[in-house]
Amino acid sequence: MKRLFTIIILSLMILFSACSKITKQNNKIYTTIYPVYSITKFIAGDKFEVERIVKGTAEPHSFEPQTQDIAEMMESRAVFYIGHIDEWAKKASEGSNVKIVEVSEGINKIEEDPHVWTSPKNAIIIAENIKNTLIEIDSVNKDYYEENFYKLKLEMERINEKFEKEKANLKRDVFVIAHPAFGYLARDFGLTQVALTGQEEVEEPSPKEVAKVIDFIKEKNIKYILFDRTENENIIRPVVEATGVEKLEIFGMGAVPQDVEKKENYVTLMEKNIDNIIKALKE
């Protein structure tokens, strides 16, 4: 009898252990790049374990997932990707049962520009797509996801309003930037971004392109060049030396330094971006 009792206890322990593993495995959401990860964490809260594939300062334009990355994605409840820049996530998930969601669905895309997340207005669409998917796979916590989405929406609307209130004080409607990651924000606010590089960050500007930007800065008396510290600073050095413009930090969020990620999130980084874009347009 004692032996039988021991066997039953051991069997139950194995069963509970297996259930625990399944629950933990099925409680994961995988995301591709930082903006999707940060917004998903905001909406999911403590209901899901949110993971990210493209970490640290890895270059998202040229990133290729490892076999282990794909294996882990296939064990999650859902995979969220932005589209264009991370289509590998969709391809990797083909033929599996995992739910794969392009969270930028519904955004009016700019051809060849993958940086949809750098617009607060677009962030609301992205967040709503994430929220709807979480409700679909976990309807019990519908109100929780709705509430978190509403909070994020209010934050994005507040950031938009901050820019609108400053419009009358702006000196110009054009900003110079190293990498053209803010085309969607520029479209939202009727601005123009003048960039040194093309959409692919590995591209380096030709001497002719550098000279053109230098001439533009001098002609328009531009005071700042917006620059993401994860980019190659050598690209902007000739422009800074020739014009005397100051570097002003911007966060494209395709890649985020570890020290920044520890103390910031998507909302705080977008607010810093808006503040520095306003500063660049005021002076």
C-alpha cells in the first residue's frame, strides 16, 4: 500500500511538472524588433511572457534568425512582426500552428520605408492589432488588455498634442537626419526629413550626397543633425566638420543600446524623439 501511494505521488508530480512546462511554454509571445516587443509588453502586462528575437544593437535590416530562434518561436502562443524589415518571421512560421501577426496591418505604408513604428499615430494602430490578438488567444483577460491599450493610446495622443501645441513656435518644417527613419512622423506633421543615408543602414552616402546635405544645411542655416548612437558616427563626421551642426540624439528603435533599454521604453523614447525634433525645428 505504501509503495502504491509512493507511485501515485510520483505520477502526480510528473503530471504537474509536465502541465507546468506546457503552461510556461504556451504563455510566451515572441516579437521581432524592439518597438513591437516594448508595445507588446505594455499591452500584455503580466499575462504573457514576452520575448524578442532581434536584441541589443543587432542590425534589423540584415538580421537572420538562428535555428534556435525559430524553434523557440514555434513553441509560443503567437509571433508578432512589423512587416517589410522582418519578413523572415512570417517565412519561418509557415507550416506551423503558431499564430503569426503582422502588427502594422492597417497602416498606410510609404514605399520602401519600413519604419512605421516611429509615428505615434501608427503606434496606436500597432498596439490595437496586438491588443486584438491577445484578446483572441486569451479572452478571459479582455478588459485587462483593453485597459492597457487605452493607457498607451492616451500616451501617444499626448505626444501628438505636444507637437501640435509647439507648431506655432517652429522656425522651420524640415529636419536633417543621418538615417531616414522618421518618414511616417514627418508625414503626420507635414514635415520633411533630409537624410544622409538610404533606407538600408549599411549604405554609405557618396561624396556627392554628402556635399548636397552640407550645402542644404548652410543654405537653410540648420543647427542640428539628428543621429542615432547605434549608427556609424563616421557617416555624419564630414557634415559636422563642414557645417558646425550639433548632434541631437534620436532613437530609431530598430536597435536599442542595452543601457537605454534598461531605463526606457517605447513611450519614453518616442517622447524624447518628439522633444528633440521640436528642438531641431525651433532653432
